[in-house]
Amino acid sequence: MLIRRLLIRKRSGITNILKITAALIFIGLVIRPPFSSGILADPSIEAEYSIEAEYAADEAFTAEDPFAAEDTYVTEDEDAAGPDSPTDIHEDAWPLTDFADLDAKIDKAFKTYKTIGGAVVVMKGETLVYERYYGQARKTGRMPVTAQTYFRITSISKFITGIGVMRLTEEGRLSLDADIGNILELPIRNRKYAKTPVTLRMVMTHTSGLLDAPSFTNTANSLKDIFEKNKTRSVFSEKAPGKIFSYSNYGGGMMGSVIEKATGKSQNTYMSEILFGPLRLDAAYHPAMLLYPDEIVHQYNREGTVDRTAQSALNAAYEDTCDPISHFRYAIGNLWFTAADLAKVGAMMNGGGQFGGARVLSAETCALMMEDQVGRNGIQAKTPYALMCERFTTLAEGKVIYGHQGQALGMVSELFFDPETGFTMALLTNGCSRAIDRRICLIGRSMFKLLYPVFAP
């Protein structure tokens, strides 16, 4: 199995020989304990970092009514360095004569937004047409970002997990309009609107009214603690489910619990079966389960200092078992990917649910995941999210671009895809400016503006 996985990646002949030789020598000496056995690493080490402290600011869109100021987002002071608009670094962008010129523009964008380490990949259809790697995966030791560097994709994890939920709806094992409380066998209701069910569709469009409240962020609480022990009053908005857009990290995280409840499998096991394996993606909800865990980044805060080392991430406790009542935090932002493998997911969506001969979703389910849900089955609030898939209306004039974003600590993650042209862009960083313009980080806007005109036509 180890040898087969080493051959998955297209590397130089010498590198593959060295990797396989090392594997043959190593295989009889050390065998990692199976992750299905339960807790990974020492649970006490988890105190080295706080998932909750990070996810409290995981997205910049947690205000209950962000549309009220959508066109006038204020750039935060600590991210104010650099241009106020992405157009400032594109004044001399055209014409691009070759990829060397494009590389220079991409590097300038990385530098402008104070990127420590970053990767950007473009696919046209199923073909990788451009890739650029910048800066340091870890400042200590000057470890550069390469094609093999893994980044934590932060809130894009919700979109990936959403694909798993959509697969289950396609198979008839879940219903979008089912009461999520019935799915999880918990009284998940806004007490003020006790007769209004909180549906899976509402959670996936961020219109459920679930808030990132202290009851969620307290790691001692399970979903049972939160919803059965008189704590629900503080976790819902004052408005009725379906009538407010309120970005919910923990609502997104509960999608992982829904998967575990419906399948009897861990999130990582199920997603490996239906997505990671079929598309040959080297991805996981914990970095120790990656093929080359020594290639993960340090994670940096907004000041550019390390917040979480690679070793800290590898040592963090993780349960690769089925426990839906407790595992509602993993899908919030714990997935690790390389930029190229993340781009394959966008290319799969562009391909109507299929990539490399492997079908993940039907074309109909794939289209539904991207469709505006406002006006459907209780969704009355204006929301930029379809079914765990964001609809971007300010990236390309006159059209909708799809995908998801992620922001945590000083990191920015972007996945943009356009089924009409087959264009996909994946951008991952381990630390940079999180300055925002119209709900999209400026570094993402800049990269899109440079790359879309070149590769979308």
C-alpha cells in the first residue's frame, strides 16, 4: 500500500526510486498505528493550541447582516499595508508576453500582500496549466514552498465536507429539507421559533441562525451538552431560521457530524472513499494521515510570527472514529491539501461531478450545489451561499464564479471555479495580509484578476 501511494504522484524518476527504496527499508522497521484505532497522538498535547480561538475569527463574514456594509468593507489596520485595491498592482500587467512575465506578476502580488509562503495553481478543464510556489513553508530552516507542500485549507474544509453531504442526499440517505435535529437525534431548535425546523438546507446556506457562541467554542461541550442541557438560547440568532444570513463556523462543522451519523464512519474515512481516493487526492482531516507529513507548513498569525508549528499540528489529538455528537469541529477548517489537489476538486465541479474518469456527484447534484437557494423551502434571507458553495458576483463582470474561501490566523485560502470556461484557481497561504474588498481577500482578487483573463478564454 505504501509503495502504491508513493507511485501516485508524478515525480522525477530519481525521486521515486529514492522514495520507494526508503519505503522498502522502512516498512519492516516502523509501522504507524492505524488511525481507525481512535485517538491520534497524546490528547494532552492539544492544549498547545486552541481550535476555538482560531475559528472565532475563521471567517470575516460572521456579522449577522454583512450585506449592510458589503460594498464598504474596512481594511483592518494590521493588514493595511499594500494597495487599497488589487488594480494597483496590475497597472502594467498587460500584455503578458510569456509565463516569466506572469510569474513576476504573481510574485509581486504575493509580496504585496506580505505572504510568508503561498501556492497558486490553475487548471483548465482537467489539465494543470499554471502553478507558482512562493516563499517559505517554514521560516525556520528556510524550507521553501513546493508542489508537495501541504497547507491547512481552513474554511474550504466546509465546502469539501459539503460535497460528502450532497453525495448522501443524491443517494437518498439524507434530505436537504430534513430537520437536522431529527438527523442527529437532538433537539436542535431556536426556542423563540420552536415550531420552525432547522433544516439541512438552512445550515448549508448559512441561514439557520446558528451563531458561533461560547457554548460551541467550549471544547468540553458536545452537541448533546449544547442542545439538551438548556444552552440553546445563546447559540441562535434572534431571527427565525431561514430569515437571516449569519455565517456559522459551527453550523458548517456540524456537516461532519451529519456525515458520521448517516454513514457510521469517520469523516475522513467517508471522504476518502467518495472523494480523496477516487480523485487520487493526498488530503486528510489530520496532517499525520498525509502521505508526506513532514511537508506541512508552519501556520503564521497576522503579525507574521509563527502561531502553530508543523510539529504542533502533527501532535494534535484527533479521533478517526465515528462519534457525531463530539466531532462537530473537524469540518470547520481542519483539512490539509496541496494546491494542485485542491484545484482538482474545483475541476471536478466544473466537470459536472466527474474528474479523471471518476464520478463523485451526478451532474444534477453538482449543479444543485451551485444554485441560488433563496426562495426555496424556507430560505428567505439573502445569502451568498448555495449549498456550502459560495457564489461570487464581484470577481468577473456579468457572471457568477463559484467556490469557497477560508481565513484563519494570518492564512488565506481561496478556491474559485467557473463551469462555463473550465477555469479553476486554488490559492493557499500559510500567512499573509487578510485585507478584504467586497467580502473577498485582496490577495485572492489580485490572483484571480491576473490569471482568469489568461487561462479562462
